[in-house]
Amino acid sequence: MSVETQPPRSRLRWSAPPRRRLIDYPRRGRQGLRRWLPSWKLLLGALSTAVAALLALFAAVYAYVDIPSENAAARQEANVYYWADGTQMVSVGAVNRQNVPLSRIPVSVRNAAIAAENAGFYEDSGVSVSGLARAAANMARGRETQGGSTITQQYVKNTYLSQEQTLSRKVQEFCIALKLDSRTTKDDILQGYLNTSWFGRGAYGIQAAADAYYGIAAEKLNPSQGAFMAALLKGGNDYDPALGAGHRRRAQERWSWILDRQVELGLMSAEERARYTVFPAPRAQSKSTNLSGQTGYLVDIAKRYVKKRTDLTDADLDRGGYRIHTTFDRAAVQQLDRSVREVLTRHIDPKTRAADRHVQVGAASVRPDDGAIVAVYGGPDATTHFTNNADTSGVPAGSVFKPFVLAAALQHGAVADDGSVRAVSTESTFDESGRLTTGLPPVRQDGVFVSPLAGTRGSLTLRRAMADGFNAPFERLGSATGLSRVEDMAVGAGMLRSSMAPRTGEFPLGTSSPSAIRVAGSYATFASDGVRHEPYSVTRVLRGDDPVAGFTPPASRRVMNPEVALGVTSVLEDTAFGTAAAPAATALGRFAGAATGRSDTQRAAWFAGYTGNLSTAVTMFRSQPGKPLLPMAGTGGEGSVRGSLFPARIWADYMTSDPLRKVAPLPAAAPEAVPTAPSRG
């Protein structure tokens, strides 16, 4: 039996199969260059891995990034002040923006913005993937990341993020835009976009831009103007025609393209497009945020009035967003400024006359029927002369205060020598012994009140004393009437108690220092037959579309009998004809006025007068900061400066100007009757 023998153990060899590599690279079984070229499977796997990693990263970033709070700049708005006719006066604030709801933005303006910036706005998801890819490519090449963004992305950048050009900011913008688009309506996004975008000329948002370029509200933009507004979205400073011929050419080309683009997208008919062939050139550079000239004074008056009538504080107003409608008439303000400048230019020469240096003028106009402040002149320029001369105290009223002495006496009577209360009329006299007589009522001749005693030797009626500027009769009359009653009459008519001087013997002669606004308002009480209307400067305040309470005209009240007011008016009609304002009668018909005269202290010159629907006061004085008022003697080359000179000329030039020629005449007044002795209670 044969035995099969086994080969020696040392001769047995076992070889394991080659281990399979996860990534076959370098490639086995290949030689040379082919060994180092990746296979299509390797390329596909690498691409899939990269895409999966990017998607995972984006998912993590998307989950991490939430819609933040609006940035501070996006929340800031200006406070906008409007003239009495509703046109914008000025926009005041760190950011010139006034948000408006989409309903007040014309559809044609919305369509122009969509055609120019994001034709698929209402269909897209709020983002542009190609824009993000372009941003990444630009970053890789060391360029700015800015790429084509949707309206939603631009709104996100304006409202929630900074303006820095980085890829991380671009990714944040992309993620926030996606979330915002899923949580917010397209109309809300478009509204926010049009309210936050930069349009040039310092204007943020369509409302501020419409005013800056066309001087109108956004809701009044027509389709042609709307196309120009849309052109500015690409770069306000690049498409503003006021900046040069090249800017105008670019603006016109883009304006035309946007109109054509709307036709292409079906947002405008070809027939309507054919109507817009002339470029809607905007006005020259706007000064809508400029507080120079009289604007700063007007804003100051209105702002203080708002705080007085509401609970709003400086901090509230500084946050912006308020629309403040004032009583100021643009044409009247401009005319008052011109009248002051013309008279000063003609008569005041500080370069050659020392007495002409430091001359100041303040003036104000108030409507008698409701107390609305129509115009003020606060000084040469609110940005260089910070004190508002129309609304400041410290300038003595002088003889323009005397009508209130007369009114108090007509209303309450005066104490005679025997202690009895005696009735007073405009024809009352102080005889040589100082006794007050009742006098006779005036008679009316050719529409003018004439005193029966005007030519009587030795008789100086109150009417004549007022017209001729005599002080002694009114000093006596104030004392006989009671200084407290005189003060109450002046304050009741509209002057501030805080501006009243101590009740010394000279008190009836105008030692008190009311502002020009208060003098005009107080004289307006005479013009309104004794009914006092508190001067006011604001008719309404809106926060968005919501009115702030407190802006009905102030309540009126009667402070003197109608016959008293008419009696004072009849005296002041005679008085005004002895001043430089007298020629104004040709244009105005009847008007009443009073002026400081030779007997005043010469520290200030005043003229105050009124017609049926406008009361205006003008004061002139010389002042230096921190010093008492300087003497007026020699000012304008005159030995004595009275209110009947330069202030009366300013008043007449202003009141008879074209913007104010339609002022109503004074109401017809019946001859006053001698009043019975009134009660002193």
C-alpha cells in the first residue's frame, strides 16, 4: 500500500486578494499620466460630496440666521414741516425719510421699480442664486461681492444689515431674504423697499425723493416721473441730472429704457408709453433739509407749539416720523423777508454809520379771525442769527401799548377826582387842571371818525393824544383806570403775563416787552371786535397716518365789548395816517395802526397795524449779545428813529405787496356811543 506524501509545510504559499481602496487614486493598473487622472466616478463622487457639504453648511447657516431687528438707520425718519397750503417746507432729522404706505405710492411707480430692478419680483422666492454665485466669484478674484440682487435682497440689506461688501454679509442677506419672503407678503416687501432705498439728494425713500426732485408728494408722481425715480435706484448720485450733462444723459437713457421695459413686461401699454417722449427734468438741487433764512425760525416756533399742545418731548420728536402742518403762508413769509431787506438796504448802512450797526428787526403777521400765525421775520438767517426776533421778549413796546390803556378805560371807566367811576370815550379830555371829562361821541364824516372837539382850543381828546403821540394823558388815564386793569386788558387781548413790566407810573407808556407775535395777536383782538384768538402755528400733527390729538384751533373768548374794540380801531385809524404807512391806504382802504414816537425812550421802534383779516407788528432795535439795548438815535441818518419811519415802511411795503393785496378791509364800524359808567366789580 503506497502512502501519499504531503509536501513540506514550508513549501505552501497563500496570497490574500488585493485590498480594495475607498478612493482609487492614484489609479491602480494605470501607467504614466493616466495613473494620475481621476476617473469620472471619482469626479462625480467628489462633486456630490462637495454639494452635500455645501447644502449641509447652508442648512446650518439658514437655521442659525434669523430675521434680525431693523437696524437703527432703517428706523430713523425725518420730521416734515408743511406750509399752510400742504406743500413741504422742510425735512428735519438725521435721515431724510418719511415712510408712506404702499397705497399712497402710485401703481405706475411700483411697476417702474419692478421693471428696473426685479422683473420677476412677484414670482421669485426672494433671492437670486446667480447673484450669490457671482458674489462668491468676485470674492475669489479679490473684487467687491456686489452682484445682481432681488428687490427682497436689497430691502434686507437696507433694513436689517450693513452696507459692507463681504461674502458673509451676502450669505446672511440670502438667508434672511428667503425667510422674509416666506413670512411676509410681497406688497409689504415692496413697500419697505421703496421707503428705505437711497435716491440721492439726501433722500431716503420715495416720499422724500419725490419732494427733493419734483417738490411733490409721492402719490402725485405720474408714470413718467415714476420711471425717473426708478432710474435713481441704480445710483442716485449717478443719475441726478443736476450734477452735469453726463448725469443727465445717463438718466434720460435709463428713464427711456425703463418705460420700454414696462411695455415689454406688460406693465404698460404701448399707447401709454407713446405719451411719454419728453424727459421729466426734475427741479434744481433741492434745499428741503435747509434751515437757513426764515425756515429755522418757523420750525422753532412750530416745534415749541407742538410740545406745548401735546405730551411729545424733544426725545419723541428726535426719533422722527412726524408730519407737522403749519399755518405759515409761504408767499407771505417770503414777502415779509423781502420787505425787511429792502427797507434795511435802502436806509441802513452799518459800514459808514456807527448808529446803523447791530440793527435788528422782528416782525409777525396773525389772522384776526382765528389767531393763525401767517408769517414771521425772525432775523437775517436762522443758521447764523440764532435768536428769533419775532418771538423774543426784552424789547419795550412803547406807544404801541397805549391802545390797551385806552381799551381798559373804555371798558371799565376811570376814577374821577371825587372817587366816582366815570365813563370814558375816545373824545374824553384831560383839562388844564387834570380833570377827566366824559367828552362827546365822534361823528362819521366820509367814512372817517372825527372828534367834535378836535379844533377846540385847550381840549386834548384821547383820540388826538394818541394820534399826536402825547404821553401824559395816557399816563394819567392808566392811573385813573387802574394799572392792574390795564395789565389785565393787555394780557386778555393776547400778551403774556410774563412780559409785563412792574406797575410803575410809566407802565401805561409801554415799559412791558411783548414779542412781535404777541403784539400782532393782541392787535388782532381789536380787529376781531374784541374776541381774542390765541396765536397758533400748527393745524395738525400726524405720525404715519394717525393724527396726534390736540390740534384744533385754540378756543376763543371775548375780552372786551365790541364797542370798545371798535372805538380803539377808530382812534388807530386816525393815528396811522400820521405815519409812513399812510400811503398804504390807497391800496388797503381802511386800516388801523399805532407807532412809537418822539416821546418814547428810543430803545426800540414799533409799528403795529391791522386790516380786516391780517394784523402785523414790526419792531426795530439795536442789540449786542449780553448787553442792554443800544440807543436808536441816529439810526438810518435820522436824528430820532420812530416807529412811524422804518417799521412803518416795512409794514406798508409788506401789507400792500401782491401776495397780500386781497386782504379784506376792516368791518364797517358805527359811531361809538358814550358808554354809561361801568361797574368796577
